[in-house]
Amino acid sequence: MDDKPVVADQPAPNRGALEMLTAELEQLQGFADVQASLLAGHSATLGGVWGSSCALVAATLASDCPATLVVVTPRPATIDTLADDLELFTKLPVMSFRPSEANTSRTVVIDEIEGERLRVVKHLAADDTPPKLVVTSIQALMQPVPNRETLASCTRRISVGDTIDLEELAEWLSERGCHGTSAVELPGEFAVRGGIVDIFPPDALVPARIELFGDEIDSIREFDVATQRSHDPLKHLDVTLLDANSSARSHLTSLLAEGSWFVLVEPTDIDEEGRYFHERQDSPQKLHSTRTTLAEIYKFPSVTAAGIPSGSYETTCHLGFESVERFSGDLKKVRDELESVAGTERVLLACETPAEIQRLEELFAGSPLLKKKQMDFVIGRLHEGFRIVTRQTVLLSSAELFHRHASVARNTRSYQGRAIDSFLELKKGDLVVHVAHGIGRYRGIKLLEKEGRSEEHLEIEYDGGTRIYVPSFRIELVQKYVGGKKLKPALAKIGGQAWARHKKAAEKAVHDLAAEMIELAAKRDARPGIRFPDDTPWQKEFDAAFPYQETPDQLRAVVDIKADMQQPRPMDRLLCGDVGFGKTEMAMRAAFKAVDAGYQVAVLVPTTVLAEQHCRTFRERMAEFPYEIASVSRFSTDRQQRKTIAAAKEGKVDILIGTHRLASKDVEFQNLGLLIIDEEQRFGVAIKERLKSMRTVVDVLTMTATPIPRTLHMSLLGVRSISNLETPPADRVAVETRVTRFNGELIRSALLRELNRGGQAYFVHNRVHDIKTVAERLNEIVPEARIGIGHGQMAERELEKVMVKFVNQEYDILLATTIIESGLDIPNANTMFIDDADRYGLADLHQLRGRVGRYKHRAYCYLLVDENRHLTPEAARRLRAIEEFSQMGAGFALSMRDLEIRGAGNLLGTQQSGHIAAVGYEMYCAMLEKAVRQFKNLPPPEVIDVNIDLPGSAYLPPQYVSDSRTKIDLYRRLARITSIEGLTEFASELVDRFGPLPELVEGLLERGRLRVWAHQWGIHSLHRDGRYVVLAYGNRVKLRELVERAGGRLRVADQVSAYYLLENPDGSPDELLAEIKSLLQPAAVAA
């Protein structure tokens, strides 16, 4: 193998070759006449514009346009691809103006498109710096926009140094539809905390934090949604909140500066698609007609660009562009095909990553094209290649060469999803578990005063109405109860024996389970396995060719998987991650590693549809490498299956993907090195037993979409190899979910919205016997839609045909059973209806919903309930949970509780679920972690358990932190801090998020510092006793050192306590605190 340098060392190729093309285009005969015509205020026609050559034309015109160049396409789906192509030919920033989807749905919290439209409108209305390039569609231009006057009246500029009335600002925001919340995460939200206001304007990419000094604005800073920490300062902030009832009906053209031009791509299609869009509207009167929209456009100099233009009296130029022949996608033939296509022409090849360029340079190493320097590589996306005949140049993309879908860049806001940690969300009335007292009910936070001390406590109610109060710094003793059982457990009795019994039984079960798991792990480690080599240059190129930015979780998982594979023992790793979080990419990198080392890979999946999906994904991703990928499933004929199986036995197939057929006895491999299992829990006992025998010799990677909560993951470290993908991709927008009765009008408007943006929809109906009746009903509701039917009882060939047609967009709606639940990945389908949704479990609903929202569009999921059926409370609760928690993040994880318990059951065995229900999930995990650490002779994790009982008030006052959930989160985090550096960082975060620290909060942090220092001296508690402060200690050596430092004021009383004589027993609480601080703080700090 050619041992090339690592891809990261390769400089990105320059784009000079492409930017030269715009200069060359200007020299083409007739093109200069078109430019002159536009500059003179007239129109022109361009013919022979094929594929992505339209972007080259627009980029060339934009450089000469005096104001804004607006490119209009016939279909919304092409806006993003054209914007991508434009970035290849020009350095000018490109803005997209997409059609709004807000005509049918209730107001959504994040409306990406409305925000984007407002951003473009404001940018055009700003006379000083109008954008140079806007890409839009006829549908977007037919939708009215606010005029300059409306924009001005709906915009409020907030500047540093201004004096503002906070109440009046909050009222203005609320009246105009902004949602008040405790922590701003989404556009259209605001939060007021003391002298701090956080606002996320609908058109902003990031939210802003306004800090006041009195009534004056002291600073405005942008901040990060995930960390809530601020960064870049701003001089002012413009907040535009349009009035939903506004009657402003302007055209976008009214905002364009003089000297703007239009490019109309395929004008005949624009007219046709515009009319079709208008006809399909429920309220067409709310739109501008196609005729009036085009009349507005033609008030500006415009050029029509088409492959074959219609006759025109305007200045006309026929460009020498041609479409390029299709390539077979076969790695062995690509080089010959390209050489025959290019002939003596120059080839410019667009690749998505530097790694891809390096790989293609290797592939074409001996090619005359490279030898004669006829071939250049550039980084970027090109969606449809073309030939410039007069310049003897061919432009192509690597995606076209290998029949891959080019990924579309999404220049969106970053909604950073929070990692799953559902146990922080504590509401009044929730069940909690106290380590010592058992299961109780949380009743809220209460401020208690005792012997000159004010502190906040968690109030917990037990059996018989008994209440206990847990101080905020002991909050770690309380956990949210998650049990996984349908029945709610009874509240524990304070002083009763039942809790102690449950706890003891769970501890024994956990001890036995840990012993068994450690024994299994030891046996596995003792077995010889395959030691795969370190990453080769090919592996590095393959990894680097991934067109997206990996999440930290993904990077960690890849490192762990490869480390396991490079060990001389069989790997047995579990890869957990929600739908769409990147498990397949991780599996492909592992598969590549095995094949690159000369081994075969088997990929076992639960459904036929998923087998085909994976086969397509693996082939596309590995297209540039000489690997043979095949599949066996019901979609293959018996003859095809026999042929594939024989090839696998001879070692001619590198990666074999299939359903349970793969686990049959007749399937043999010549040199199997890695087995990848998707959703193992969905296979039967017989297959699992066969897999068990395979596990002893080959490396195994098991994937599951059932989330494993972090607490369980942590408790199994070192016993079970788990990689957890918890972070949603940064640009993933939550699926808007809605529960509704079956309603023809709603279904029609939602389907039309999807069809209007060029998309497709799923309609899930899980009963085969009446699926045709549902198809007839849908036909009546949307006669203009093409409907395909798919279910598991169809003949394999027939089902495959339906699926392929849907993938190729020959059907608008796929009416199917839950056969689509696993793995069907069609980026263009972004609306889903689930009929009789009350019949599904939460996990199934979640899995189904994961099929949409995997692309750039906002996705919608409608949970339909029969008009006449009464809902059981359980079903209603389930549907409400999935509707409420459609948002990515912590709240979303909360609704997945039963999923997490299911995940625990899959991992630990169902017999453990009774113990989980008895003591609660978090305590069970803590016990398991403790048992594992004991068996492995590891020290317990560092926890600061110091009880400080000194006079003085210390808490987070409601004026400073008003939201109780945020408060609990902060108290929990404070209780977990084990270092002074951590406390300093925590204090800095409080100042940033909530403003300057009040005395009460300073006191809280001071006590935090005392706890850290006391812990370092081995002291367990501090309390006042008359003229003394009593120190309970556990380390005599350290205490002796402290006695020496105290200069005779500290005396040891017995084996467990020492007494410190106060210098000023009558001093204030602050003075007492300062004295204890000077005693405990390390010498370096004191100095």
C-alpha cells in the first residue's frame, strides 16, 4: 500500500482554478453583451445553462451587479443546493430566502425558516450594507413580507448606556409573542433574573445577555446556549418581533436597492410551479399571485437562464455548457470512464474534504490526466457537473463519480443539545429517594432559620405525613426516584424496617451481579483474539472524509472502539445512541478497520428494510475504496443469496450485511474478524445463542438506540465496554410533535405544506387488513398526492419496489406498517402521521419519530387518535410525554424514562428490575458502582462529605435565582465541587448568568471553600459549641499538623473530635467564619 502522509498535513488546495472560470466566462462571446444589457437597465436571456453551471453564471453576474443579485429557482428544494454550488465560484456571502412553512401549524418555538426570512428582510432593508447574493424560489417570493415602516415599528434597538425600564421591556417582549423562561435556549425566548435580561431574538444566530447597573445598560454580550456562559461583547442589540396580525403585504422587491438584478432559472418551470403552489393553498388570498410576483420582478433588470430558452427579442447569449454523462459508480471503471469523458479536456474535481482529495490522487496516480496536469482538485460541493465546451473544461464532483448523495451544508443556528441526564429535573410532588430514609415525596424548597442560621432545605414527605428537611449542601443524599414499574411505590415509613430490608436485598443482588460481570470480563480478557493493526493511511483518509463535524461523544467512541480492536483479545463493546446520533458512522469506521487489515465483517440487522439501507450507506461511504459489500435478506432471491454466501465463504465479500439469515448454519466466512449487531434485543433466543458462540473468537460491536443513562454507564466502567452517544448533532432541530384526533383538514394542510416544499411523508398504520381503506381515505383528503403502500406481508420484490420508488420520489406518501421503524433513512421525508398512536409504547413512538427530522427541513410528527375512541389515562400520559418532550435535551430525556429502564433491563438482565424499582434507579447505580470498585480494588470516587453547622445565612435568594429547578441544579453542582478552582469557576458562572453575587451567595461560596479545606485536613464536620468550634476528624496525622499551625488554640479531645478556642466568641457570624477560614486554608492561600 502507498504509505502517504497523514491527511491532516495536506494543505487545502486553492480555489484559484474555479475563480478563474468567472473571468473566463466574462470573455465568452455574447456574455459581455448580457452584462451590458443588465447595466443599462434592460433584460437578457441565457441559453445552454445546465446543472450547476447556473451557479457559475450567477457568481459571474454578482461580481458586476451594482446592488443585490437575486437568483430565483422553480422549487424550494434547489435553494440549498444552488447556495452550496455558489460558494464554490465566489467569495461573496450567499443568503438563502426560503418559503415559510408557518401557514398551517401552531406557532413553533424554533422557526428556523421564519428567523432566516426575517434576517434576509432586515439585511435588505438596511440601506448601508445590502447583501450581494440572495438565492430564493418563486414560492418564497409569493409570500408577503413586512415593508420598511412595519419593520421599523416592530424593531427595538437596545444599546449600551441606554436607560431602560425592565418591567416595560419584559411586557413588550411578552405582548409580541416572546416566551418568558428561566434559562433561554431557543429563539423567541427571554429570561429576566435580577439585573440581567437574556433575549434570543427570532432572527439571531445566538442569544444575547443584557446586564444592567441600576436602570442603565452596563453591557450586552452574546452567550452560549449549552453552557449559559457569555462571550463576545456587543454595542447594541436589535430585537424585531413582528405582529402576527399585521396586514403588511409587501413584495420582497420593495426592499431591494436600486441597481439590483434578478436571475430566473428555468422561467417556464417558475411560472408553472408558482401557479401550482397557489392552487394548493387553503387560503390563496393570503399570497401574491404568480403573475403579480413576476410583474414585480420584471421591474428590475433580469436575465432568464435555461437549458433550452424560449425565443426572445432581448439580448440573448447561448453559453457553451453541456451536461456530463452519468458514471457507473464502479471503482474499477471510474478512472477509464473519466479519461474517456475528459479526453483532451481539463478536469476540475470538487471534493468535500482534503482526505477525499488525497484518496482520489491515489486512485488516479497513474492516469494520463494527472501526468499531463489536466486534473485539478478543489474543496467544495458541486451537485451537478457540467462541461464548458469553449474552454475545454469539465467540472465534476466526487459524489457524481461514485453515485453518492452530496451532503448539503446547513448554515443554521447551533442548537446544542444537552447530554441525557434526566434526574436533575425535579418538580414538586415527584417521588425521591433519601439514602437513609427511603422513598418519599418532594414538596419543594423551604427556607429554615435555626440558631442564627438561615439555609434552604429540600422538604420531603414520608408515610403518615412525616416531613424531613435536607439542607442544600447535603442535596446529594436525595435522588429523583425512577423505578420503571407501572405501579407507584408506597412512601417509606420514617424509622421503619422495610427500607433497610429493600436496601440490603438490592445490595446483595448488586454484589452478585458485579461478581458475575467481573468474572465474565476476566474470562473474555483471557481469551486470545485478533489484534488489529494501528490506523493505516487509508483508514485516516476514510475517517477524515466524513463530511460533518464529529461530536465529542463520537470522537471518544471511535478512539475506544479502535483501542479495543487493537488489543489481543476479542472486543465486546456496546454502542448506545439515539436515532440519528451517528452510530452507523462509528460502525463503518470499525468495519473499515477490519477490512483494511484483511478480515471480513458481518453486519446483522433486525429488518429487511434496514439491511438494504445499511448496504446502500456502506457502499456510498466506501465507494472510493476497493471493497466488496453485499447483503442477504428477503429482498434477495434464493439464487442471489446462494451466490453471495458462496462468495463470502471464498473471501470475495468484504462486508456482508443481512437479517437473521446471516446467523444460519450454512453462512460461513473465510476470515471473519468483526461482527456488528444492530439492536440485538430484537433477535430471538436461538440467534442470540449462535451469536454467543461467535463472540468467543471475533470482535463484536453491538449497537442500540435504547439509551443507557450516564449513571448506569459510569457504574459499569471497567466491567462492560460501553460507548454512549449522548449529544445530538449540533444542527439537529427537534421534531415538532402534535397529538390530535383524526382530522381530514389538518392532514390535508400538513401534507400540502410538505408537498409545497418538495418533500414526502410517512403515514404509519399498523393493521394490514384495513390498510387499503386508509389509502382510499387519504386519496379523498389529498387527491393530488401519489401514495405507495408497504407492509411485511407483501412479496419481497413488491415491497422492495415500493421502497425504491419512495426513495426515488415517485411516491409522495408512504403508507406503511411499522416496517419503517428501523433504520429507513430518507432525508426528503419530513412529515409523519402515526395512526392510532395510543396503541404504541413510548419507545416505539420515539423510534418511529426518529425517521423524520434527519435533514435540513423542520420535521413534523402527528400522533393521530381515532375520533370516536376514549383514551386510557396511561395512553394519554404517554402521548402527552412524547408531545411535550419533542425538544432535544434534558427534558426530552425525561420522557424517555421507561426507555432507559428498558435499556438497563437489556444490559443487566430483567431480574434486576425488581431491585431497581425497590430502591430507585440512581441508588441502584451507586450501589453497583461501589460493588464494582470494591471487586477491582479501586478507591471510591472523591466526594466531599463535610457538615458545616456554623451561624450565618447562606443560600440562593429567590430574587437572585427564582426558578426552583435551576436552583436545585446549582445546589447539586455546588455539592459536587471538590476543588477551590471548581468553586472559582462556579462563582464566575453565577456572576455571568445572574449578576453580581449578593452577600447570601458569597456566604454560600465561603462555606463551600471551608468544606474543601476541611476535607483536605480530614475533617468531617464543624459546629459551634459556646466559645469553641468542634472539629470531628478522621485523620490523626493531618490533625496533628493542624494543631501545630493553630498555635495552642486547637486541642484534641478524643479519638474523633478536637476543640478550637475562638479568639472572639462574641463576634459576628462573618468574623467567626473568617477565623475558621484562616485556620483551615492552606498556607499558600493564606499568604
